[in-house]
Amino acid sequence: MPESLNSMLRCPNCKNSHLEGSASGQTSNCKDCGASFSIQDGVVDLLPGVKFDRSVSQFFMEFSPVVRIYESKWWRRSSVATFLLKISFDQECEAILKAAGLKGKGDLLDLACGPGIYTRPMARKLSRGRVIGLDISFPMLRQAAANAEKENLKNILFIRANAMELPFADSSFGCVNCTGALHLFPDARQVTREVARVLAPKGTFTISAVRRGPGKAGQVRAFFLDRIMGIRSFTPGDLESMLLPHEFSRFQVLHDQGLFMVMSAARG
Ligand SMILES: C[S@@+](CC[C@H](N)C(=O)[O-])C[C@H]1O[C@@H](n2cnc3c(N)ncnc32)[C@H](O)[C@@H]1O
């Protein structure tokens, strides 16, 4: 684990910022409380043995066949997804990368990175610093680490942790990206609080999430998505109201149609 991360990573056990890689490279240890976390298949696991309730949608995020096809034209890049979201993955990615304004941003957090579909393009664009890909799903992270390895990208670190309690010191990142995931978190408000805490002043936050459509039809769709799949829905206004108390401004709605909305905001 790179030494420059020692002061940024918080130990999930004692909450101090003193995690460092061991000489063997197979564990990350806390200098304060002695807790040890394994580094397996290129992933630092900060949630060893922690059990979670899984929604139906999260079950799929841990299911190997889905993980394998996630980035392909059978899932995130499928024409069905483009039809439902009213935006193709490539269009979404272009809008997000532009809004993130990665030049000179320092370290970046790709929150709920999945197999790294955004982590890698962001790592390629970053002029300095590194991208931390964080997810709760070990199968997704293992795939993400293998994908990054294949592309020989050295400025990425993958961490298994919970978005609800980010294992980073305050103001650690110049940019946080959270795409396709806000609707899966048990408490999106808590996650936005955590994002605000780890984002440096003037840092950018880019988001794509399931959109709550207008009128009765939108309400009915949101109700069933939530009850059956555990997927919550948002309007750009919902997101703005979650972010405003944390001094976010410069809100930009980049897409707001079909099943998806894409937004960006800046802190301070
Ligand atoms: C649909 S994928 C999104 C992947 C990628 N960011 C994208 O834009 O396609 C959602 C990801 O959120 C992760 N996730 C769900 N709940 C989480 C949590 N509480 N903490 C961290 N990751 C979580 C899932 O494991 C999954 O990999």
C-alpha cells in the first residue's frame, strides 16, 4: 500500500488516521490500535467479517455472473439501459468527466465503484494524485482490480468499505464521484454527509442516480422500485436539498430524463 495514503486512511476500528501497509504487502495495519486488515487480490478489506442486510438489487451486485457482464453491452452498456435511462453510458461518462474537471484535483474517490467502469477512465485522466475505488462488494472489487491490472493502471487503490462510514480523514479528496449507486444506499443523506466531510473545499461531487419521474406515474414507479428492489429514487431538487446544508453550490443538472439523473456540485 503506498505510503502517501497512511495519513488519509482511517482505521475502522479506532477511527485514527494511522493505517499503513506491512512489509509483506499482504496486510494493512493500524499503528494505534494494532488492528490488521488483509489485502487480497489487490483489495484492502476494511470490513472483515462484517455482515450486512442485502436488498435484492445489492444481491445482484455480489452475484458473479452479473459482476462479469456488468461493464458489457449486456448490462451497463446495453441498449435496454440506454433506452430506460435515456442516456448511453458513453454520454453519461463524458458528461461526468467534464463536470468533475479532473485537472489538478489531487486524489479522487470513486464511491461505489463497482467493477471500476469510472475508476479507470478517471485514473487515466488524472494528472496527479490517485483514484480510490471504494465498494462494499468484494466480487465487484476483485473484478475492478483485475480490470485495472490488465490496463496497467498504477494510480488506483481499491478498498472494501461502507459508503455510510467512509474510512478517510476530513478533506481528503479533490473530487468524489458516485455514479449508479446513491439509490442503493440505506441512507443517502448519511452518505452525502460523509461525502461533504471527505471532500476538500472547492472539490467537485459528481453523481448519477435513479430519478423520480413527475406526477402519479413517477410516484408509483418509485414506490415499486423501493418495495421490490430496495432502489430509492430522487429528483435533482432532492439532491440539492441534501447537499445545501453541507455548503455545496454550483449545482448542474447534466441529465434528467427517463430513469436517470446526472448532476454535479462543488463544495464551498
Ligand atoms: C450499480 S453499481 C454502480 C457501479 C459504477 N459506479 C457505475 O457507475 O456503474 C452500484 C455499486 O454500489 C455498491 N454499493 C451498494 N451499497 C454500498 C455501500 N453501502 N457502500 C459501498 N458500496 C455500496 C454495490 O456493491 C455496487 O457495486
